[in-house]
Amino acid sequence: MSGTIVLGIGNRLGGDDAAGTCVVDMLNRRRHRAKSLLPTEIMAIDAGTAPESYTSVIRQHRPDLLILVDAADMGLPPGALRTIAPEKISILSFSTHHMPLSMFISYVKEFCGKVLLVGVQPERTETGSGISKAVRKSVKKLAEAILEGRIAEIPLLG
């Protein structure tokens, strides 16, 4: 096992539901702006609404850390970031998935050193509403934390 895979989950047309895909966009934009790659140990993938489509990539690369980023209604202020423990997943509202995240995580965890789910509290998820300012700011903060190896600073959902 080696490296980190960041799997951004969400619907780009669903307002703040695109938070996960925006984190991946920011990571990949940094790659192009700097005309260099992300640190070689980080792979950023836009999984859209079907993270299960990337199980073979996860199985092939066997990352030390798999970070799933998704919008989640946690009852917090818009843009709040929280690490979500596996036992809390079923009580939260994730808006668009083909497969429940708890089932996805159960499947891929055998191929990873550690699986971490980071929820971003949405402000709005209406189709065509665009990403709110609060979520855009948090997504940038999260992308920086991933790049700088500070992901452990994201608080755990109580």
C-alpha cells in the first residue's frame, strides 16, 4: 500500500452537493497551475454520484489512505467540515448516490490502510443553484489540508 486517493463524490448540478467534486477540481487545478503533479502520493478522482465505479482503481492502487469527500446534512452551519465515523453514516443524509456509502466503504476498506469520510455541510442542493460561498471556502480549506497532510485537523462529527 502507498499513497492517498481522494474520491470526490457529488452531483455538479446540485448546488453544494458538488462539494466533493470541487475538492478534486481544486487539487487537479493546482497540478495544472504549477505545471507539476500533485505530490506523487496523492491521486484525486471525481467520482460523481457513483463512487462504486472506482472500486477497481482503489483495489489496484491499495492506498494507505482513501479520503471520501461528500456533502452531508449534519445539522451544522453551511460549510462545516467533519470527519464522519462509519457508525454515523447511516443516520446522515447524503443526497445523491447509487449505492449507500456505508456499503461502499465496507467493500473497499479491505483494499485500504484507512478510509476517511469527510462531510461538507451544504447550504443548498437545488438543481442549478451553484455552490454557496460558505461551501466554496470550506472546500478550499479542505483541499489545502489534504495537500499539506493536515487532514487529521478536521474535527470528528460528535
